[in-house]
Amino acid sequence: MQSVLFRSSVFVLLACQFGCGGENTSSNVQSPGAEKTGKTKTLEAGADLLQNKTPLSKLNMYLDGFHFYNGDLRSQMEAHHYCSVINDDLIQCVIFDGNGENAKIMGVEYIVSEKLFKTLPAEEKTLWHSHSHEVKSGTLIGPGLPLAAEHELMEKLVSTYGKTTHTWHTDRELALPVGPPQIMMGFTKDGQLDPRLVADRDERFKVSSQEKKANRADITTPPVQSGANAWERGEVRQLTVTNRADAAHRHRSATH
């Protein structure tokens, strides 16, 4: 298995560009706020027409999968990833809770090759999860891609690792993005992911995760690198908000 994420082929690129697979998952969040005024709509239309959005145009790869809060396997949700391939070893993704015009940004995920993952410090590795089970189980999909193109993409992703943080917990907070960011993890074994989530997703996208699992049986599964999926060993890292006002006051006092 090559360590690079992509030896890009014209076939995969064209499939990603012209494949469908969106506008079938609405956000479950109804945020408070007044309807857009005519002035707001005019400003929005002008910005859309006149401003350069090059970074957004590079979010040209769409992946759909599932996450859970690190340390809480019971809290699970679907995650729509819109990704940009930075180079052969690094991908960056913006994660949404849906794929329609009302989708809310939930967070970000960085995906690295096995080669780059090996270079990370031991403590840093505890924040990352493997993708091998997500690929082999058929639960990670590339919506709209022809089966052959998706298979090729999954061959590249099977040996990668992701670092994911959600900033809006749309499974819990149905109005505004409150609370601290949370570190997320990916599933590593059959029986962990709620089958109802998968069934609902498969119905919306008109796909079968079980058929995809069978189709990917020939993809070589590399051994998971030491340090990843630390939650399986009882090493849970999570973010909390702490009041550092006292420390800040001491710092200011020391500078005077």
C-alpha cells in the first residue's frame, strides 16, 4: 500500500467533479434569528458575484461517514465532509451536518497518510483515529461517485488517519453552537456504530453499506499504527473550558 493519499487519476477527478449525491440531508438545527432582509440578500448576492472564493472551490471531494465523541461511544452522528487535497499526504475537510443549503458547519477534520502519522509525537497520536475500519465496513462513502472510482478512492484512504474536532454539536445543541469544541473519533469494530444511523443514511443516498463492504473486500487492510485510537486503550483526550483569569492576572502583574 502506497503511503500517499492520491496518485490522482483523471478517472477519479472527473468522477468527483461530475458525480451527484447531495441535497438529500437537511440540517436538524433551527437557529434563532430574523429572516434575511432585502438589504442583506443584496449584499450577499453582490459578495457572491464579486469576491474571490478560491479556497472554497478546492473543497471538491465529498465524503460521508460517522463520528462519536471521544470518551462517549454512545453519542454518534453522521458527518458530511467537504475536502480539499493539499498534497499527496494531507487532506483538510470542513464538516457539515447536512448537504443542503441550510447545512451547519460542525467542525473540521485533517487527514494524513500513514507516512506523516508516523512522524507525530506520541501524545499527539492519541488525538488521531484510523480509517481502515470505516473503509472496509462500507460505512465511509463518496456520495455520487461511480463504484469503481469510489473503490479507488477508498484504496487511498484505508491507510490514513484523521484528527477531528466538532465545534457545533448539532445532535445536542439544536439552536446555536454552544459549549467547548470536542475531539471526535472513528469506529474501529463492527457492532459499535448504531445500525439505525447507517440504515437512514443508506436510504437517503440509495446505497448499501453491506454491498460496499463486499466490494471493498479486496482492499488490503494495513495494520493500525501504534498510538492511534487511544480511546480503545482507555486513554481519552477531551477538551474542556477552564477559567484562566487568575493566571492571566499573574502574568500582567509580572510584566509591570
